[in-house]
Amino acid sequence: MIKLIIILLSAVFINNYILSRFLGICPFLGVSKKLDSATGMSLAVIFVMMIATAVTWPIQMFLLNPNNLGYLQTIVFILVIAALVQLVEIVLKRYVPALHKSLGVYLPLITTNCAILGVTILNIDEGYTFAESMVNSLGSGLGFMLAMIMFSGVRSKLEGADIPKSFKGLPITLVAASITSLSFMGFGGVIENMFA
Amino acid sequence: MNVILAAVIPVVIIGLICAVVLVTASKLMAVKEDERLPKVRECLPGANCGACGFAGCDGYAKALVENETTPTNLCVPGADAVSHQLSDILGKEFEDVVEQVAVVHCSGDCENTEDNVDYYGIETCSAAKLLFGGKGKCVFGCVGFGDCKNVCPNDAIVIKNGIAQVCRADCVGCGLCVKTCPNKLISLVPDTKNYAVLCSNKDKGAVTRKVCKKGCIGCRKCEKVCPAQAIKVIDNVAVIDYEKCTNCGACVENCTTQGIGIIK
């Protein structure tokens, strides 16, 4: 149980997908302008990370590994995740229109996102069990959400600030992002020692 | 050879399974879209101005198709032409679009009023408004940094002599400037009308007089001369009821301060 908690917390804080692993930077910079779209995107990411892990872990363990096809991991995962997200979108549109309305626009955006693929592959590389993989995906998604929401706050401050012309737009956003990610370095080593 | 096949076959099989599942899912769980929707959407100008009261052109198209009672004459930029097309597609009777034009209710340009402070802050009306209610002497008047000009999709607004002016020919009546102006100075007036109150100062007459030469002092002269009783002085400023206004122009001739003027 303690191992699960450690996995969850370190996925959120120490190995934060955006701020420490630098995966999923595209949505991080693209959709973080407003709080509500940042929240919507993050919820979609959590959702997709969980279902992607739930499908790719069994594929790796019961299909690829027994047949010595481990080297097909990347292409099979991309294929399966892309198809899966499309399927989920169709199902949501039919049966849960309200959820589709709030998540729908973000789902196709993240089908082939590196953060999603990164989570599924790292779960295998770390040798996690199925439960640990799911917890790690949840934590990674929550970490993504944390970074997105924090950064949308930073960006709304940037909007009102008087920025030198050459820094306006993307340059100052990247500078702010790097400073935000520096602050996350402070978490290094905290979680492991918390339960020691 | 065997090695290649061993790699290709599983991927192809997984791909095929995914394809079959997706195709069946999209057939079985297809959400029926009204075939008129893309047609209706095509008629609308696509400016997403929101003048119709819906969230953009897509929202209006959806409302038109889903709800029979949605009027077809709400698209102000598209005017009669769009209303005609919409009525044809939806099989409804044609309704005339009341075209509207934005009017800035302020005449406090550089000649009629002056600045109260030297303002060196961010050059937008909403920012200037936060400090002492704007840089001018009249806190109700046009700040003149052109927030309205920046949102106007048609470039119909110019900042001239320190205040915003709407070019009537270019204005499509979308109302974006109305929502943007921090002083709520702009309103939409039916395009057929010629006269408007060009002041929004709610102070008493003597105070208004001190800050602006052309301000409405609330003397009620227009109220009395208007043959249609279309003018009422509310909060020390005249307001024209355009439902009653007959375009006679008596108010402009009799206004003591030129607070009522011709819409340019």
C-alpha cells in the first residue's frame, strides 16, 4: 500500500510529466491560456492515460512479451491508443453528450500525445504491476493537471504584465515555464524520505 | 523473412481489429445530425460576432435547426440576404432584419472637454478606467484608447480627436463594441434613425457643464418639444425611445447644449 502511495505522490510531484520529464509540452503551452480549458484538457489527459494504461499493459504482458515482440511496443501502443480514444469519443458522443461536450474537443488532441505514450511505456520499463501502473497513470495525469492549472495562473498574470516587446508571446511563456519547472526540483528526494 | 512476418502480421491483425471495432462503433452509435445544419451554417457569415445572442455562428445554426421557434432574422451582419436564405432552407416565412448601427454616446472630444491627469499607464480604456475613472475630466465620457476600435471586426470605429467615432457605412451592428466599452457609452440604434443623445453624463447639469461644453445638462427641453414623447430625461441625461422616435429632428434644433446630435 505504501508503495502505491509513493508511486502516486512521486508521479505527481517529483517525476511530474511536464515539469520534470518534459513530456506533453505542446498542450502545456497551447491550452494553458485559460483556466477552464486547462482544466478540461487535464481531465481528458487523466482519463486517456488511465484507459490507455488499462489496455496497453495487458497487451505488453500477454501478447508482446510471450511472443518476443517487445520491439513492436511503440508502434502497437500508438495504434491501440489512437483507436481506443476514437472509440471512446464515439461512445461518449452517443451516451454521455454532456461529458463529450466538455472533454470532446480535447480528446482528439491528445490521442497521439507523447505524455500518453510516455506513461504507458514507462509503466512497462519500470516493471510495475497492473495496479501500480494504474496508480502511476493516475498520478501522472494529476501531475499534468497540477502543472496546467498552476501555469494557467502564471499566464493570466503574464497577460496583464508590461512585457518588453521582444519577449511578448511565446518567449516569455517559455521563460515562465522554465522557472515553474525549476520550482519543482525542490521536491526531489522529499517523497522517498517521507516514508523512510 | 520469418522475422519480418512475425512483426508485420501481429501489427496488421491489431490494426484490422481496431478498424473493425471503430467502423462498427461509428455505424452503431452514430449520432444523427440534421442535414440542414451544414447548409444553415454555410449561409451565416461566420464572423462569430454574437449579435444574434447565441455563442457564435455554430450556436445560432444549431438553435435554428433544433428549435422551430428561433427567428431567422437575428443575424445582423448578414442582414436581409442571410435571412432570406435561412427562411428558404428552413421553410419559414421571411422576416425583415432590423439593421442596427452602433452609436457612441459622447461628444467629449479635445475641443469640448480636456484631460484631468497625465496618464502614463497601459494604453487601454479598461486599464485607464481603473485609475480615478479615466484620464478625462468627465468620468462618464469616452476614454479614447480605442478598446472598441480593437474589437471591431469591420474597422468601422476610428479614434478621432480623442473620442471614438463609428463610421455608419461600415458598421454591421454586431454589438461587440457595446460589450467592450468600460463606460457603456456605445449602444445599438436602428439604422433608420438619424438622431441620438451624444452624452452619457449622469451628473447634475451644473457639474456636467463644467467638464464638457457639449454635455447633456438634463434641462428637459427636448422632452417638451418632442412631438412623439419619445424622449425622457433619466438620471440627468436624455434618453431617446427609438420605438417612438419619428426622425423629426425637433430635439436637435432645440437642444441648449448640442447634447443631442445627428448620427454621422
